[in-house]
Amino acid sequence: MAGGAAVLVGGGAYALKGKSGPGMNFSNADGHTLFRGNGAEPDTLDPHKASGNWENNIIGDMFLGLMTDGMNAEAVPGAAESFTVSGNGLIYTFKLRDHMWSDGTPVTASDFVYSFRRMANPKTAAQYVSILYPMMNMQEAAAGHVPPESVGARAIDDRTLELSFRFQVPYIRELLTHYTTFAVPPHVVEKHGEGWTRPENIVVNGAYVLNEWIPNDHIRLERNRFYAGHDKLAIRTVYFYPTQDASAALKRFRAGEFDVVTDSVPPQQINWLKLYLPHTLRLSPYILSQYLQFNVQRKPFDDLRVRQALSLAIDREILVSKVTRAGEIAAYSLVPSGMPAYRSAEVTFRNKAMAERVARAKALLAAAGHGPGNPVTFELNTTNTTESRIASVALQGMWNDIGVKARLLPMDSQIHYNTLRKRDFDVCWAGWIADYRDPKNYLTLFQSTTTDLNYGGYSNPHFDALVDRSDNERDAAKRQVLLRQAEQILLDDVAIAPGYFGVTRNLVSSQVKGWTNNNVNVHRTRYLSLDRAVRYA
């Protein structure tokens, strides 16, 4: 987790151009086909192996978790119609609603048990397994110390599921909307193995099922006829397109080829869009944190002074006012606003003037043995999106002012994040969108036990201990204090250099109905409809 021709009007006859799939156009009289620009090309559509927001947009249309996203992205009952909690808050018992997989096979509690065990199995190589570490024995099983069968999930009967946790999880409802907690069909996964998500094999329990996937071109989903209320879904078919190039995506949107473009708006066009297409540009607060992450296991970034210097030199106010320009907020912490009852920690230099910060950065570099004759030189890994490229160029210039040379290394989003998981980078531009509205979701990324997602290899026992203590703190206010103390350690160690807090950057045609801005930027197709008679813009 970016001026113009005349705005097109009318509700028909928009021939799609370029890589648009066979026979697609907006002359569909019924208006039941939705075209979505979706950012990056998915790396996978397996809920237990995905990690990107662009994958979540598709997976969340196909699968239904125990809880699911409501129209406003609030957590509402999904595959579970209700649940109860034990007196100690550690055991949850879910009553599943009567529903089926898309091949007509009933969904059972055993399917969820199979799926949690699959997440725990080291052979699955689940990138996101750490989000489920609160579950009993999940962390131990993922490390190979105990069998996956020991995780805290059991089927009491076909429609009753019990989940056990090591400590209370105040964010349980939102956690259970996350794709790592989704059930997958055991009978299909076991039969087809890695190929189970291919269009000809996949079986789902959500509103839409995968019908076609042309890599780097489009994905097509069709209504799942076994989904309860499928006949009431206004959108029958939805296409997802990769849109890494924000300028190209905007042109296609204005040409009537996309109904929606998600998080792919070119920064240099923001002011024009605000002026001429204000009703289609959807900017709103977003619990997205963009930051630089240092590989602290590589020289010279194992030296705190070098990391401090690079963070000091970033003029965050210029970054949001002159570069990104969509209303982003300069960040001096990791955790953004939007976390209930939480006040973020801050970097110590927030109120210092830029001239003072630049002087301090140069002094730190000199103390670390770097200067004109021995400059810090490194590669900055970044995604190939328009916004990331522009932000990276700005950072490159700011570091040049303190004698640091950064070479930009842009790549497609899925390749970028795969590279980060391998820790094959010096410094990277990364972002995190909250999976649940709690600061723990950000801080857990930097715990020593978090493997794939702890990109920079950061480790501090004091930080780990504070996050662990917060898990067992029953008093909500005291828990927040522990998390804030942990965040302060992370910032003081400069494991990251905060950049800015994001805003949603969506383009939504006036023909699309049911789209509601929310701070996690989740918009499930099942809540949307189209009115092709409305002026297109």
C-alpha cells in the first residue's frame, strides 16, 4: 500500500481501448459490468499467501471471512452469524451461517480449522502468518516447533467453530475480516495443490468467483450462484486491471474505460482534478503510513548515526505540499491517526528548523566517517507507481543536500515487496495500511519474531518486551501507554524514517452508486451498482 481534455458525457457506447479484455464496452444496457483500475498485478489470489492491498480488493470479493467488511468497511458478521466469548476473553465460539462453496459443497467449521492449520504450516510459506500469532500455538507451529494441528481452532460440529487465543484480542472483529483468516476449500486445495486458484479450479464462498485471469492484463469475476442473495447483486461481472502507471490510468478513466481507479492518481494532476472533476476525485483520510525502512543488517545502515542523518534531511512538509499534493499529512511517527484512543510517539526533531536539521545530519555523517571523500552511497528500492517515483526523486534531492548519493531502483509492486521480504535491499520506500484499527498492527511488523514482514531485520529486546506486555495488559489505557513506549523506541532507533500519512486517491465515476469513503479504503463490489444513464465523469 499520483490537464486535460474535455470530460466525456453520456451513458453508452464507450469502446474500451488497449488491454481491455475481449468484447468489453460500456454499451451494456443493463449496466451490470464494473471496470476497476486496481493498482498492481496480483502476485497471488490465495488468501493465505497474499500480502498486498491490490490483492485484498479481489480476494475480498471472492471469499467471506467469519466477519466481513460492511458498506462503510466496518466489521459485520460474515460466514459466522454470531459468536460468544468466554469469561476470560480467550475463547471465541462462532455459529456459522448455512452457506456453500461455489461448487455447491457446504461450508463447515472443519473447513476453517483446516485453513488455520494451513496458515500455521511452515510448508505453506504464509507471508502474513504473524498477524495470527495471538492464536494458541500459531507462532510455535509456524516456526515448526509444534504440529499445525495444535493451533487453537477446533470444530465442535459442522456449524460451530471454536478459536482459542493466548491473550485477549480487542481488535478481534476487524482481525477476522482479514484474508489470512478466510477458509479455503480443503477438497479443492488437496486435489489441485498450487493450482487450486486457477480459474478452472477455484472454489470460493463469497459473492464473486474467478472466471478469467490474463496476467498483466485483467482479471474477471462473475457472480457466484451459490452465494446467498446472488440474484440481488447489482454488479454481475467485475473486471480488475493493473494500473501501476497513474497517468495512463487517469487517461483511461477519462476515456470511459474505467468506472473506478483505486489509489492510482498522479500527484501532478491532483489540483486539476480538484478544479474540474471534484465529484469524481475521492480524497479522504486513510490509515496508511508511508516510510523509509533501513536494512539495519547492511552497512552503513547498521550505524544509527547514518540512519539519523537520512531521516533528519527529509523535509516532510515539502514532500506533502509540493510533491504528493493530495492532502497527505507529514509524518513524524509510524502509527497514523485513526487508531482509537491512541496518541502516537514522535521523532525528537519534529519542531527543529530544517537548516538546523541539515547541519545536524552533516555532523552525524562526519562522525560516522562519511564526507566528500567517502560519501554514503546506496540504492533506494521503491515501487514503480507514479507517486512513489516522484516521492523518491524528491528524497534523492534532499539527501544530495547532505552529500548522500541515492540511486533509485523502481520495480513493480509485487516484485518490490518480494525483494523486501528477502531483505535484498539497502533502503526501501514502504507503506502499511492497517489490517485492523489498532497500533499493534504497525508495531508487530518490527518484532524480532516477525519474519517475512520485518523487512529490515530490526531487533530490540526492549521493544519486543513492551509489545509482548501490551498483549497481556487488560487495562486499555495502560495497554496504549506500553504500545506508545514501544513506538518511541522504534523511532529513537530509527528503524524507519517516517514520510507521510496517506489519503485515499480514488477516481469514482458518477455512474457508480454505493461507494462510501472510509479510512481503510475497502470497497466491496457487492455493495455497488451502476446507473449508465448518468452523465459519465
